[in-house]
Amino acid sequence: MNNQEQINCDLLVIGRGFAGMVAVDRASALGLKTVQAGSSSSLFLDSGLIDLLGVYPVNKLRIVKDPEVSLAMLKTDIPDHPYSKISNKKLFESLYFLFDSLNDADLAYEYQKGENFFILTAAGTFKPSFMVPKTCLNGCAKNLNNKRVLFVDFKGLKGYSARQISNVVHKLCPRSSALTIEVPGRSGDMTPMMLAGLFEDDQFLAMITKIIRSKIDNIDLVGFPAMCGINNSLEIVEQIEKMIGCACFEIPGLPPSIPGLRFKNAFEKKMSQNNVTVLNKAKMRFDSFKDHTFFMTAVNRNMNTSIQAKGVILATGRFQGGGLHAKRGLIQESIFHLPVYQPERRNQWYDLNFFHPDGHAVNQAGIETNEMFQPVDKKNIPEYDNLYAAGSILACNDWVRLKSGSGVSCVSAVTAVDHFYARLKGGQ
């Protein structure tokens, strides 16, 4: 039988993905007594690059260099997009909050005002991102142009090929080369976690830097997979630079993602400092709503926890995260059974052309909200006065094609928490 527990809090955040983590970080920074429920496993899918807006207009595949210019177009074209609900001032304030928070947790990031970085990925392509880890900065397109780059990989590491990267970027870096390092005493497959752990070992660093030093005649930069340690990655990259006498950078790749794990660790570090209660791998059940208070139950293998919360942030994600559930002809929200914006018929979910320039209508499905990110009904009236939604569950938010996922998650989470905080302190 499960143990019983009861918790009273100011704010319950449902979801431990990127939006949920940012919401908790903001809430605890404002001094709110906060509870978070869910699983953080989705962060292992995160590249570590924080996008604002990377492609717009999407049907023209136009890469965004200046996000503010493209944001103005998006707000005009898509008035129901999450970005359209707030001012640019609030939008950038939210991102700067995240920047300061990550740096406070010793996860160093950089941004350049009014301009996207174009960061090299393991596919050999360049991804437009607004805020990037300092460990990746030397891998942006303008820093690589016509440079002599040595790309390094490791035998047994799947999903990452230094030779492929070198071949794809040949036009930008015609004098690039590739090096595969075999780790003594290790055979078979090597996982990202294994390699990241090795990078935290001084003997391993001495071994690989000795090999690299023998190969870096006339080399300007050395690129590694983004696995240079789980903790203190910037310090490890800087240590390698000193040992080989050459600038280095990390290249983000396929999941499982070590930069995503670094996100998780940074957020959890802040949460431990601010006494956030975490109910890991708990499924939420909505029981009732009385006197402006949510009565919820969190259920996991060992415990049933009754929660009384003055406000709730719904950051459960879409289908993969369980926030939305697709039945044969209907998409439903999983906890509060909120109205879901969606195509009228199932045969309208997808276009027959998989690569249709306008995308697929199902990717616009989600929860409609007002400018405070409160879920609303068809008359634009909030379903509950202190329920908010954030992240990929929001409607009119084709974030994969727009390259805007982490930006929407951050901005909606911070804005929702700020509105709840103002409402709570205003006694409404």
C-alpha cells in the first residue's frame, strides 16, 4: 500500500521538461513555495542550444539572422502564436532571466543581442540559435570560416562521425581533417555517458591531448563531440586548450544529449538551493477546484501525495510528454480535460505530402490561452483563474519547424509565473 502525504503550496508545476524547469526556477526565485511533479527524462533529448526563432517564414525555409525582425513578421502573420501574446521587451527579459540563472548554476552561456549564432552540429549543418553554451562558441560559422579545423571522434561512439562533419563543411573549411581516437582497454560501443565520464579523468585527458598534439601542425581549431564532461565542461575545454595549445569547441549531436543532462543538473542545483519539493515520476490527478484552490493527487510507486495549490502551471508537453493524448478522432488534454485546438476531422491532421511547405495541421494542436497564458474556452474566458500553460502544449506552436522550442518554453513559463505571482500578491 502506498504511503499518504499532504502538501500545501503556492504553485504546483506539472512537468519536468524544459518549460517546467524554467517555471520552477522563476517561481522559486520569486520566493513562491513550489512543488514540481513529473519526469525530467525529456531533457536528455535537448541539444543544449536555446533557440528563439530560427526559421521564418517556414514555408520559404528562410533562415533567421535577426530574430527581432522575424518576430515582427511572425506576430503579424500568426496572431495566436505564443510569441504574439507578449511584448518583445517581456520576451527578451524572460530569456535574459534564463541566461543569468544558468550562469548562476555554473553553466556558462552566451548570446549576442539582435543576432542568432550559427552553431555547427554533428550533422555538419549549422543551427541558428539565440543562446549557446560557451563551449560551443568557437564552432559557430563565422569562427570556422576558412579555418584549419581538426574534428575528433572516438572509436565505438555511434551517431557521431568526425569524417562526415569534415566532409560536409568542406566548402567552409577546405583544410579541415578528421581524427579517430581509440581508447586503450575499451572495446565495443561507447555511450555518450561513458565518454563524458572519461573526460573528467585527468589521465584520459593526458592521453588524448598527447595524441592530438602530434596531429595539430598548422591547425587553428579542434572540435570534439559535446561530451567534454558532465560537470565543469567549460573548465575541461579550457584545460584541453592549454594542454594542446589550440582553441577547442564542442559539437552538439544526437540524443542522448550530455548538454541536456547539464541543463537538468543546473536546474536541479538551483531547485535544491531554493527548497523546491520534487515529486519525481509522479502522475497527477485533478480532484477538485474550490475557493481558488486546486486539490490534486500525485501518484507514484511508493506514495500518494495530496496537494493543495493556489496555482498550477501545466507544462506537460505534447504527445510524447503525455500532455496531449490522441484518440482515433480526437485530441484530448490529459489532466484537466481542457479544450484542445485541433483540426475538425482526423483526415485533416496530416497532409499527404510529408514535406509540405505548410507543415501538418496536427502540429498546431494544443491549448489556447490568453496573454497571461491562462487556458481559455471558445469565448476566451479562462477555464480557471489560476491555471496556466507553458511550453510545447501551447496551440499554434509548430516549434520544430520554426526552431523556437526552448524560446517558447522559456518565455511562456516565465510570463505565466509572473502573472500568477502578481495575482497572488495582489490578493485577487
